[in-house]
Amino acid sequence: MPIFVLFVFGAVILGAGAMLSPAWPTSQPRIGLAATLSLALVVGGTIFYSSLFGWETLVIDYLMFALMTGIFLGGTLAVGQSRAEARGEELLDADQGWPGPQDLSVLACIALLLALPVVLLPVPFGEQAQTYGLMALAMRDGEMLNMLAPFLPDVAYLHAPGFNALTAYLSQQLNAGLHTVQFAAGAVAALLNVWLAYDFGAELRNKRLGRAMALVMLASLGVYGLLINGHYPALMALAFTQGFFIYALRYLRHQYPADLIGAGLLMGATFISDISVFVVLLIGFVPWLATMWLAHERVSVRAWGLLAVVAPVIALAGVAPWLADAGDLFRVDFESPFVRSVDHLYVMVQNNGVWLWPLAFFGIWLGWQQRDLIAILAAGWLLMVLDFAVTGGVAAIFPPLNRFIDFHAIGWHGVIIPLMLVGGSAALWLWEMHVQPRLGRSLNYRQIYALSAAGMFALLSVAALNQPLRGLLTLGVPPAHATRADVSALRWISEQTDPDALILNHPQTAEGAWTPVIAERRAVFYPLIPFALNQPDDDSLRAFWENPADEANAALLRSAGVDYVFVPQIALDSAGGDFWRDVAAGRAGLRYDGRDVARAAYLEPVYGESVYRVVAPDDMD
């Protein structure tokens, strides 16, 4: 099923990009950029309609059909060719700018690398994906954007709905579990980020720079870390952010109105995908507007003004229905669980490849010597991310921006794009000036490119299959690892129990928090959602886990309406030698031993040691 979801979603989005890219007025087809715009149109259109008229899966079908039909009728290679011929240009095959066989082969290898975690892991690490899965499940079954009905009908939350709406739709249409769909969609978003880095470099200078930027983004492991730790909305929002800056740069250089519209649409799409990443976009864009005059490249004042005003207006028009729908939640004085800390400096460095930072600083120095427009963007962007995540000097001037953002996420997510920009430029300079001259003609660039891709593929493949090495790739984020046995048990609950069954899950583990998402049933304990109203705080059923064999707990469970008890493997045999369960148990400081559940006389095992049915008094011997 993961491979099926990957193939269907990836083929639709990249296919749309391949068809749209020749018709867009770029100098060469930008498949990653066009695919990202296509995804933004679908996600943005979904939230726009749903905020006005309510959730309707059929509308998303119509949006997909309209997108593909419009691209087919108005966006083909013939359009790009005829536009060039109208200008008196002749586009030979070699000059049309499509990625060559070598580039496509490496991008295919990168796609396979990013698909490996989806195939090898039952669920991602970390404690983010459970929350996103719960939101998407409630959106799919409750048909509301910012409520957790039917699972927690009184809970309203404030979170950008774009990615969750996408996965809710895919889950329903493909008849796949949300834990599978969101992992696969996250892998496609990760691939889009790498492909956009390739497009960004090609748009800045040439494909050589694009190759360098794509490889630097992948090798930094920043995007890879977001994928395996379940930061899916951030992955999609980062793709939209990259697309925004590509369109913004293109508009400043060529002043095509289509690029201005594309920039505005992608700015709005970033906002409805992840609010923290939207803040990252703002703290890169606004200082760049103020400092781009330092660059040697001259910028039109008119283009500068239109970009500064029109793009945000287009974005605001696109997100206005959702802002109106969630307006009451924006006015709530939420107490943020996130704290700005100097520890986030460590996150910025470790989670984005320690080796990349010296290269990035060298790239900034090189760019400053040339007063490069993009180096100025990256330098200011990195300083602003440092301020918002760690120091809080400039950020203190804008308290509204601090209310709904995760400072840890700002530190991790915010540096990925600027590091790619200057790190890729520095890597290419070192290659052209120092490495390639020493190699002479012994290796051409295609062979070097293929060897680099093969080396990374081998390294990450071995790491993915080797548990201790795989631990290094969690990038400092404490893992929470539900096993395949956990997933199988929860799928059994989904398929074999009544739809209104209530499941008592483990209260202390992130593994137990997968219960409502995978089982698609009501649970006693839910993932904690930041910026939510009326979250349940009844901990009375924790007493069961203190001593499951106590007969007094039988009445406690029956009075609460509990039908089944789910015990994750981490609580069954955390000392059994499994690498991930040992690490996760140490992280959790696990107090409750799930093996005691088997001694409860009022519980009947129905699926191994993982699922127990609460026996009615009349059925007990």
C-alpha cells in the first residue's frame, strides 16, 4: 500500500508539473516548480472552498480534473515552442532545457532514497505525525477544518489545514490508512524540495548549479530528517516557500505577470500549510526587500514595489476564507507551549548537517565579494532565523508572530533553504576551481554525478537497514517507534470492532498515541495538540495502568464505556533487546508495565498480547 500511494500521488503531481512546465514563461521547463504550483492550486482551492461551503471530497476531485484538463489544453510543449518561435527563436532539442537522462536518473535515485523510510518503517519517528494524523482523520470523518469531531466534538484547534486536508482526501479516495498516506505524501513533498533546489540553481545560473544545490539539500539530511520524524506539513510548506522565492526572483528579473501571480499563490499556500514555515518565509522575504539594493544586480523599483504589495495581496485573497472561518481561534489568548531557547542553536547546526555550515559561510563570503542577490537573501535569512529561534531581539518587535510558532521548528526548518542556496554555490565553486582541474578529463561531470548519487544511495540504504546507523539519522530527535506488530494490532481493531468502540490506550507513550489514527476509533488518551480549546484532561483511567490486575479497575473501565485495551510493544518488552524500543523506553522513563495487563481476569486477549476485550460481568466465569 505505501508503494501504491507513493506512485499514485507522485505520478499525478509530477505529471502535472511535466505538462505545465513548458507553457509557463520560464527560459527552460521547470518541472519541480510547476509541480509545486499544481499542488498549491489543489490544496489552496480545497481550503478556499471548504472554508466557504464545507468539506466535500467531490470538489477536490473536480479541482484535480480541472487542473489536469486545463494543463492538457493550455500547457504543452507545443505552447512553449510556439511562444519561442513567435519571438523568432528556434528551440533545438538540446536547448529546450528539459532534465537530461543523467539528471532524471539521479532524481529517480533520490526519489527511491526518500521512499525507503516509507517502505521500511511502519510509521515515522517522533511525536508529530500522530497529531497530524488525528487532525486529518477528524477532517475526513467529521468534515470540518478546525474541529476534532466526531472523536472529540468539543475540541477546536488552530492549525494550518492544508496538508491534513490533502491526506484526508487521499486516504478516503485510495482507501488507505492515514499513517500510510501521510508518510507517502511527505516523501513526495521531500522529493519536490530536492527537485526545486535543482530548479532554483538552474534558474539562478545553469544546471550545474542546480545539481550542486539538489545534492547539497539531500546530503545535509535536513529534509530527510523532517521526513523520518513526521514533519509533513513543514515539508510541503518548505516546497511552497522555495517556489515562492523562485517566482519572486523571476519576476524581479523578467517582470512576467504570471510569475507575480505564482509568487502570491505560493505565499498563500505556505500559510495554509504551516504557520511556522510561513513566518520563516516572511523573515526571509522582508529583510531581502530591504537589502537587495546592496546587490550588483539592478532591480526595477516598479517590480520591487509590485512584488512587495501585490504578492501578499494575492496570498491574502486566497487564504481569506480560512482566516474568516478560523477568526475566533486567532483571537483566543492561547498559552504557547513553545519557548525560545539557546538550545535551538544546537538544533540549527546538528539537524541540518554539521559539515554544511562551514561550506555555507564560505558561500556567503563568496557571494558578498560579488554582491550576489541570492547570497544577500541567504545571509539575512540565516540571521533572522537565529534571532527568532534563539535570541529574540528583532522578534520581540513583532509579538503576534511569536504567538503561534514553534521556535524549535523555526531553528530546524528555517535554515534548510538558505543553507542550500549558499552551500550549493560554494560546493560548485570548489568543484570548478579546485577539484575538476585536478581530475582533468579522467571523469566527466556525468560520471561524477552518477558516482555521487550512487555513494549517497549506498550510504543511506545501509543506514536505513542497520538499526544503530539508523539511530544516527534521527538527527537528535528522540525517536518514538511503533512496531509493525503495533500497526497490525491497531488495524485489527479498525477492521474487527464496532465503529463506536472506545479503546483504552497507553497514556505515557507516543506509540499509544497512534491508537485513534490507525485504529480509527475513539480513544481515551489523545495526542496533545498545541493551540486547542477544551482538550480532555480526565486522567482517572491512568489508575488502570498502575495495577491492571486489580479487580476494582474492572468497574472503572466498564463505567467509562471502555470496550478494548491496546498495549503497545514498548510497554510489553522494552527490555527485550530491540534497539528502538530500548531507546524509546529510556526517553519516556516508562513507568507502566504492559505485561501486567495479561493478569487481569476481566480482560480477554483477542489479538496476541496487544489487544484485550473488556469482559461484561455476565460473561465472566
